[in-house]
Amino acid sequence: MSSPLEKKILIIGYGNTLRGDDGIGQIIAEKIEKLNFKDIDILALHQLTPDIAGKIIEYKVVFFIDASQNTELNEVQVLSLEPSESSPKIEHAMSPEDILKLAEELYNFYPKSFCVLVPARNFSFSENLSDLTKSMIQPAIKIITEKIKNFN
Amino acid sequence: MKQIVIDPVTRVEGHAKITILIDDSGHVSDARFHVTEFRGFEKFCEGRPFREMPGITARICGICPVSHLLASSKAGDKILAVSIPPAAIKLRRLMNLGQIVQSHALSFFHLSAPDLILGMDSDPSKRNVFGLIKADPELARKGIRLRQFGQEIIEHLGGKKIHPAWSIPGGVRNGLSEESKKQIIDKIPEAKQTAKLALELFKKLLPNFQREIQIFGNFPSLFMGMVGEDGLWEHYDGKIRFVDSMGNIIADELDPANYKEYIGEAVESWSYLKFPYYLPMGYPEGIYRVGPLARLNVCEKMGTPEADKELLEFKEIANGDRAVSSSFYYHWARLIEIIASLERIEELLSDPDISSKKLRANAGVNSIVGTAASEAPRGTLFHDYQVDENGLIQKVNLIIATGQNNIAMNRTIEQIARHFIHLHGTKIPEGMLNRVEAGIRAYDPCLSCSTHAFGKMPLEITLVDKNGNVIDKKSR
């Protein structure tokens, strides 16, 4: 299975930056953008919508960075992603697995994908991160950049 | 008294549940569309500089950030008390049209088309966009591309991020490059073709939905929307008009800044979503609807050739003189608005003003009040700010499109439930569940905007008697 357009890596950080830790995905994506990696595109989004399926098929590898809703998670977790097994309902906001499923169904292709889950605790109205989530920014960037090296 | 609870409503942005109250004789006595997330956004904004408000409010929602961006910038223009440059107005208009295209495309192709194309009674596990892909893969791909087209316009103007703080009090930060202009123009023919294809398909499917037309919010109400000069369809800056179901204009030329003179906001203990109503008629008699159906009902012409042809045909539903009353027709109105938006985008891009470098008027705080509105995809959006002499926000009130359809959504659920409970007794028939959800989806509510909620959950329906005992339960 190869990407038709042969672009290399897409990093999508998503979440609501008005909801405290929920915005960590966007924050990390923007910090990685400033590192100016070659052949890496960055998207900072509020939420995943169906049209993202049309975007990810341009890439060989995609990383989805999100705040974990598991409040017992204490370190950054990287999971390999596969398309949803069942047909998920489409809502305004979709999961990464749903996006992969949509790409597979629409374009017969989905890129190798990873979900980077960042520990999070505070989802109330705030533009500030909790101390825990703030402390996970550098570890998350390090883990992602190490992973990226494997694909460059 | 028995209760039927549908919790939550799927394919609706945000988080909500529905309770249908059944009296002892087995009839529907009331229906309630509960919105359960607490709204605290206005409080959160207090103390912030008003110039930050477009960037902050645009982050309320991932689907319609541009609506908040524009309404907020316009409220900021009022605080500066300036007239902004013509190019800035036209560029803001361009972005709003891109937003209408992308939001309506998402609503039609991905959220509602499965109901329309696969049928309301088709297998719920297949009645989704994946079922749609199997039935018509090319239509699904075209829908994705149409939404991308609208998104790209927003990105060309505001940059890659979905929440661009591009429009600001006094104007806009950047113009449109010639390269961007060309890229948008090149994609217009395909976008138009897709919109027309969807519209023709919808019209072909209409005979299959006679029952839904009758029971999806088919009742008299007022309709509210902006209009331009001579009743022209307006999406960015116009006067407010109310019409009744008979098509009579009952209020016109209303200044959005004076919304408190004609819009009241009622509160019910069972919902965090307020219930706006037309103040002179009181609550709940002052029920009005906003959004695509309302905009087409209040306007006399779209102002572009293809959309005007479609508007004439649309108005024939109600003999050309009355308002189109069934909320099922929101879908049709949405598709006509996509066509109108595409035609207006084309016009704007050929306007030499749009390339002007004069994009911003500079001023300080000249008024401590700034109130403005624009038309969001789901209806009229009001932003009302009070600031101190330093421009720090003292008070915020947002009147959101989805909230203004709140009374109508409740009545729609009640109408659908009455129809089915009458036929099937107090069990929850699958057909009712499907239609209650689809009836709500016709309004394309955005609960993120109306309550600033987030999250999604699986579907669960519970039938509860007056003592709280569960007597029937369904989940998907």
C-alpha cells in the first residue's frame, strides 16, 4: 500500500484551546512546526472533520496528537492506528480511526498512522495548561521527532 | 405520565438528549430537547481586551469559527466607531461565503444525505456516510471536495489554522494574493457542478419524503434573517426582517444593534440553552426560526442568476407568496445557499476592489458598546460587548443561531412524537427514533456554539414511567 502522492509526513494536532488541556494537540503541533523539519506538514485543528480524510491520503505517515481523556494516564502514549472496524456514525467531530476508515472507504488507501496521547486533567474554560500537561510538551515532541527519524 | 428519553442525539455537534413526556392516556404532552452542558463562555471573556475577542470567540467552535470571527470583528468596528475599507468588507464577505459552503456541505453530504439517500427506515448501522459511500461513492467524494473548497477559501485568507484571527476590529490583517485568487477561481466550476448535482438529487428524492415534510417542524412560526436593499439575500451586513407564515413582513429594517428591542430570551429549568423569542409577541408565541429556511423566506431575491432561478422554484412550495413552513426544507434551502455563495464568490473575485492594499482603519476606543450581527450558516449571530475606557470587556452577550431555533426544535420533536405515538402506543418505534434525530438534524444545530460543549457519546434511548422506572430501552 503506497500513498499516491508520496508526500512524507503529516502531523495533526487537534483539540479546543479554550478548554485547558484539551488544546495540547494544537500546541505541540505548532511547536513542531517551528522546528522546520523537511518534508513534514503540520495541521493545528479544533476537531477532526470528514474532509481530513481527503487530506491524509496525500501522505505516507500521519501523526494525530490529542489530549487523553483517560485521567489516569501519566505519560505520553503512542499507539498505532487502524481504521475503525465498524462503520462509525459521522458527527461534526470524528476520531482518528474514523478518519482512517473514511479514507479507506473513499479512496482505498489510508496512511500508516499513529495517535499520540498526551496526559490531560483540566477540560474547563481556560487557556492555561495544567502543570502535568505542560510538563509533557517536551517529552511528546521528543517521542514524535524520534519516530519521525524512522520515516526520513 | 411516562417519559421517552433519547440520549444523546447523534450526528449533532455537541451533547444533548431528548425527553418525550407521555400522559396517562398515552398521548404526547410535551417534548424537551435538553442541552446539558453549562454555558460559561461569556463570563470567561470578561476582562479581556476587545481586540482579542475575534480570536477568542472563533475558538468556540470548529465548524463555524468564521461566523464568530466576523460578528466579533464587526462588534469591534462599533467600539472603534469606524467605517472599514471596502476591500476589507469584501474580503470578510468572501470568507463568510467560504464558511457557508463548507458548513452546508458538511451538513448535507455527511450528516443528512444518509437519511435522504438510504431512507429513514434503512438499517441504522448502515445509514451513515459509509452506507452512502457504498450507495454512491462519487457523490460522497464530491461532498468532501466541496467542503474542502470552502475550507480552502478560509485558509487562503486566514492561513492554515481553522481559527484565523485574520478579521480584526477595523478591518482585516491581509489581502488575497493573485495566486490564491486564481486557485479559488479554478475550482469554482467543479464546486458549482457538485452543488447542482446535489440539488437535482434532492429534488428527485422529495416524493419519498412526503410524511417527513408533513411532520418535520411543519407549523406556523415567524422567520428572521438579514436582508439587503430591496429584500436581497444577505449574509454579512444587512437589516433584520421578520416574516410570518403567511409571508407578511411583520417587522423590517431593524438594526441588529438594537436586538434587545425585539428579541427576548426565556429560560427553562431543564435546559442550559436559552429560548429566544420575538419580544412583541411574548414567549412562547413569539417563536421564530433562523438559518437557511428563514433567510430564503425573508428575502425576495438571491441576487445571482442560478440561485434566483432556484429561489423561484423553492418559493412555489408555498404558492410563491407565503413562507415555506416545513423544517424539512432546510435541506433544500441549504443547497440553494451553496449555489448563491458560489456565484457570489465568483463575483467578488472579479471585483478590482478586492485587491486593494487598504485593509484596515485604525482608531482607539470611541464607544463603550459594540453590538453587531452576521449570518452564520445556521442563522443570525449577535455579538454584544460592553468595554471600559481601556477597551477591556465588562460584559458579553452572544445570541447564537442554534439557540434561536430552540423553541422550533422542541416543537418539531413534539410533532414527530405525536405522529408516531398515536400510531404505535408508548413503545419506542425505530421509525420514530430515526425521525426525531433527522428532524433535529434538519436544523443542523451546533451545540458547541450554543452551549460551548464538547464530546460525543453512543446513542441510548430509555422509556421511563412517571416514577422513573425504565420500561423500555434501546441503544445503538
